[in-house]
Amino acid sequence: MAGEGVEMSEEEGAFEAFVCPLTKQVMRDPVTIETGQTFEREAILKWFRECRDNGRRPTCPLTQRELRDTEVAPSVALRSVIHEWRARNEEKELDRACASLLGGLPLAGAGDEEEEEAALRALVYVSQICQRSAASKDLVRRRGVLRAVAEMLKSGSRRLRLKSLQVLRVLVEDNDDNKEELGKGDTIRTIIKFLSNEHVQERELAVSLLHELSGHEPTCELIGAVYGAILLLVGMGSSKSESAVAVDKAESTLRNLDRFDANVKQMADNGRLQPLLTRLLHGQPDTQVAMADYLGELALANDDKATVAEQAGSLLVGMLRTGATPAKEATLKALREISSSEASAKLLLQRAGVLPPVVNDVLFSTGHLPMKLKELAATILANLVASGADFRSIPLDDEDDDGAGRGRRRTLLSEDVVHSLLHLISNTGPAIGCRLLSVLAGLTSSRATVADVVAAVKSSGATISLIQFIEAAHRDIRVESLKLLRNLAPYMGTELADALGGSLSSLLRAISSDGGGVTEEQAAAVGLLGDLPEGDTSLTRQLFDLGAFRTLAPKLAELRRGTIRGGNRYVTPLTEGVVKVMYRVTCAVEEDAEYVEFAREAGLAPLFVELLHTNGMDTVQLYSAMALEKLSLQSSHLTAIPPPPSPPTGFACACLGMRKPAEAAVPAGVCRVHGGFCSLRETFCLAQADGGKAVERLVACLDHLDGRVVEAALAALSTLVCDGVDAREGVVVLGEADGLRPVVDILVESRTEALQRRAVWAVERILRVEEIAGEVAADQTVASALVEAYRKGDPRTRQTAERALRHLDRIPNFSAAFQSKRS
């Protein structure tokens, strides 16, 4: 640094007596020797050592006279005079430095480099005199130089800013008055700004200065009060790009700052939790309560939640058990925050034993606890359940004892516990009721625990009251009740369908509401309807009479076209639910012509064909294929049969890519498969040109990764070769869509027992066409798959496989002979 180590010239000349003959410098510690000559103490002692080292007696440097001894006597009077002389000179030099520093801020680029150099020399001089004399630091403060140096931090010259940071560090070291003075105004804020500066040296000097200032308690408090200061220090302290010195100073500064509770909270806010945890674990009871309260206000990262749960979980549980009401409230707030991630919730359950006090001591307490504590407990319980822990193995009782020396530990799934939860849901406010509905919804979302909750709901007779919540005024209660009822539907479908009654209209209103996007309530409501038993014709009739299907059909079309997007995670669940509800209509078309007419008007068959092309939505594809099967089965009843056509001229098949099939000789406009006038929209015929490539899309689904989708698509395609249609022509349609080989491949792969059964049936139908049987007979894998099905399948599959093997001439055809004998 320019000017560093250079003293400003002394104005008042030094007397000859002030100068040491050896050093030629003004003495600081003058001493007199035997000859009466005066020297600088260190200089004369060094002279004596050199004399001894050279093997001669000590002498006087000036007179060369040998000395009897080397004793030195302090020259107190001379030292005092020199000190006064030096003070006068330093004061004059300080006046000059003050004039330079107080004259304003030199700005880089302003054209006055001399002014900048003068300021730098003045800063160097101030630093030197303050390093030589602690008293000079007070003088600098009184003269206003400290404030002037602080103002230099705003200079446009980096050299001045760097030197000012260095000088301030000297001025405040071991001087609390200067630290306090520097804390006035906005200087602390200015220093903190340097922590985010791009220049490395500025950051290092700033953090060193802050470290020195943080040793003074009032100034330390000011540092923590500057917005962003702790965040910048935490970032520097954990940085891998800063120098080791900067990191160490930042860490030391933070340790000084954590003496104040407000700073501890800020540190925790910014990911530095240990000071707060230390206070929580080792502080006095009132401090522990305050720290728990802080924890409850923080928005912690999931890793931090796990850290707190591991280190302080047991302590918090103990505070919850034994603390007074304020301590319980603070602890519950902390546990609410900590339990909101899966890992931390499991730690609280498994290591801290949080469940019994939360449920027994607070939620189920019959004492006079404030309702807000019960609300906090309900939220914690909902968080714990959301973690996916196995609540069958987590006891609610502290001892395996029912009070009589024997008994069984209760769990959250015990019937009486679920009954108590249901009672609280019905007899507390919406905040608690909503959280407890979420608890039951979470428990019923697991196959391992749903049965216990279902049994308790049935035994408590709470079905009606749960259904009533879907009409509650609070949206969150409606949503959570819908989630719970949907989880119960697979196990209580009939009871729920019977009990819904007048609530169906409320469900439909929720689904039909238009709030500018898809809501969770809409998705949950339609999901519940979609999961109710599709075979319940009474429910289907109620929904039809309420206009549910007429409302949902266009909504489904809009979802397919992308008109309804919403940009949120509920679009897919809504689409899946609506498809399930519309599938219900197809299950009832054979029961009532009114449903058939609606399916025609709404264009359900073409819509389901379009939905087959919805990639990434397996449930939509599954139910669309299932719906097409139901509709296609009605085609033979709905087609208008013309007079019988002339017989076909011949047959050729390209089932395995060998040859192209010949055209059947049928009247124009007549369906080859059903023998009448068909269309996809009116008669639900998959084989018609207006089907939008229905067969091709179903064939594409045969390659789906989800075996359920494959089975549903195969079932829909099988309607083209079933009884009551021209199966031979149905095989042609499959062949034209390159669908025969995928069917055979399904048989060979035998992914599931259900798929094997379907594939065996379809292949047997296909092999009834002799030309195809001849081609397939050469494929040993098909025969082997049929033999496997014949050996290991259920009785019906064995019979079907046997017929297929006969088509391949793998089993002799004895059936005709047996039939003649029986006749």
C-alpha cells in the first residue's frame, strides 16, 4: 500500500540532546551510563553485548573509556522532555492529517490524485501514531478523525476504502469508546455492505473489522440489528470460496453475536441452528421455552427439521409432558414445525416418543386446556400420519398395562381411539375437525391400516356425519372429508352410495364450480364419485337424473382438448375421476335405452377413443378401454340389419404380416363385423372408419407397461371376435390394424394370470380362421404358451387352450366321436 510505513515529517526540530549517538534517532527510553553519556536503552545494551561477544571489556561508545560496570540509569527528566516534544509534534502532524481527512472525500476519477495521496498518507500516519500510543486513539476520536475515516468508506477510490478499513480496525482495537462511536450513524451498515462486495480484500478487511467491533456488547447488538448482516456472515462462514482467515473471522463474529436472543433467531432463520439448539438444550427453563417458541415461528429446511428432531426431540417431548400451559404451547408450536417433514416426523415417533403426549395429554385431555393447544396437537398428529410411519406398532400407552396388571397396548388404530377422533371431529371447531379428518384420510390411504379405520367407522355409525362434512362451510373441511370418503369407498362403497342421498347435488356443485382453474375440491369430489361401485344402478340413476353425466361429458371433452388446464397438479386427478364417472354410464347401457341415447348424444364412444391417446395417464387409458368394451358389446344389438349380403368371394389374411386380406363382398355401408349399418357414434362400432382409428389405438395399448391397460384394451378388441358377430371378419379388422401379432405376443409373454386368460381366449378365436392357424402352427412359441396355459390355467382357461391347440393340430379332435357316442 502506498505510503505504508512512512512517518509524516516532524515540524519542530529536535535538540541534539534528544538524539541517541548510536541510532541517530530521537530517543524513546533514554538511559545514562557510568560516563554520564545518554543513549537509547536498546542501543546501548546492544553495544555492550557486542563488546562481550568480541572478547573485550565494555566501553563508552563516545569516549572509548572502559567501564567498570554496565549498569544503566533511566533518564526520567530527559524522557519526559522528549515525550512532551514528541507530543507537540504529533499533535501538529495530527492537525495536518485531520485537515487532509476532514477536507472531504476524494473521488476516483475526479482528477485530483494529489488529494488522494495526501489522504492516504494521513491515514497511514493516523494508524502509526495509534499503534504507538493507545492514548492517541482517544485523541483521534475527540478530534473527529474517527468519524472522518469512517466517511472514507464511501469513497469512490478502492485504495482509500481499503486503507480506511485497515485504519478503523486499528482505531477500535482495545478501545470500547471508539467502538461505541463507530456504532453511531450508518457506519455499521456501510461496513456490512462490504461483505457482499466482489473485491476479496474488501470483504476480508470488513469481516475483520466487524469481528473486532462484535467484541463490544452494545456495538455487537447493532451489528445484529442491521438487516441482512447475519445472513451475509452465515454465508461467509460456510463458504468454500472465501479465504480461511475470512471464514474464521465470520465464524468468530457469529459466536459473538449469538449472545443475543434476537440474533440467535436470525441465525436459525438463515440455517445456523446450533446456537438456538444449544440454548434450548442447556438454557434455563424460561430460555428453553423462548427457544421452543422461536422454533415454532421458523420455516426450517427439511434437513434442519431432522437435525432438531434428533437433538432436541426428547427434550421437547419432556417439556410437553411436564411444562405449564405456556411451555406446552411453545413446545407444540415447535413440534408442529419439526413434524412437517417425513424424516423428522419419523424421528419424533421412533426416538422421542411424541405420540402419547400429543394424543393423550393434549388432544384427548379432559382438563381445561385452551382449544388452540388441541388445534396444535391435531396439526402435529396430521403431520405424523402424513409421514407414512407404521402406526400399528407405535403404542399410545406408556406401559403395557390396562390398570389391572394385564392388558393390551392401544395404538392410533385401536377402535376406541378412532371413535374418540370421530367424536372430536363432530364436536370441535373446523380447525381441529379439519386436521383430524386429515389424520383419518392419511390412515385410510395405507392398505396396512385402512381396514382398522373402516371397522371403527362402521361400528361407530359415523358414516352419515362424515358425509355431512362435504357440505360444510369451510372448504378445507370439505376437501379432507372427500379425501377420507374416497379412501373408504373401496371398502364401504355400498354404504356410502346409500348414505349420500341429497349430498350428491352438493358434490356435483363442487365439481361444476368454475373458479378459473382446477381445484383440489373438484378433483376430490369427482374422485369420490368415480370410486363408488359402478354396478350400483340406483346411484347411476340418481346421477343421471341430477344431470351429472350431461355436465361431465363436455368437461371431459374440454380436458381432452386441453381447454381446462389450470396449470396445477389437480388436472390429472380431475380427468381420471371424470373418466371413471362416465364409465359408469357404459356399465348401464344394456339396462336402459335412455343411457344408450345419452351416450349417442354425448358422443361417448368417439371421446373414449380420443382418450386412449392420453399418454402418461394410465387410469384414463384404462377406463377408456373398459368403456369401449362395454359400448362395443352393444353394437350387435344396435346395428340396423339389411337384407343378407352375397357371400364373400374369398379370404386371405395378413395376420402376421404375410399377406394383405381380401375385401369381403358386403353391401356398401354395411359393417363387416356386425352385418348392419354401424357407426362409432350411433352404434359404438369399433370397426367403422368414423371410429378415429379406434382399433389401431386399442392395439397400441397392447404394448402398455401397465398390465391392467393391456388387459382392458385386449378385452375391447375381443368384442370384434366374440359370439354374436362375424368373428372371421373381426379377425380381418384386427389384421388390418396389425393387431394379431401383439395379441399372440401377450399370450407368449404371460405377464399375469388375468392377461393369460384373456390372451388364450382371443388367440383361440383368431385360430378358428384356418389360414391363420396354418401360419401360427409354425411358431413353436405360440404352441408352447398354449401348452403352458393348458397345464397350469384354471378350468375355463384349460378348456380354451385345448380348443386352440386343436386348431393347431397339437391335440387330436376326438370331440366329434364322443358326441356321436353320447347321441
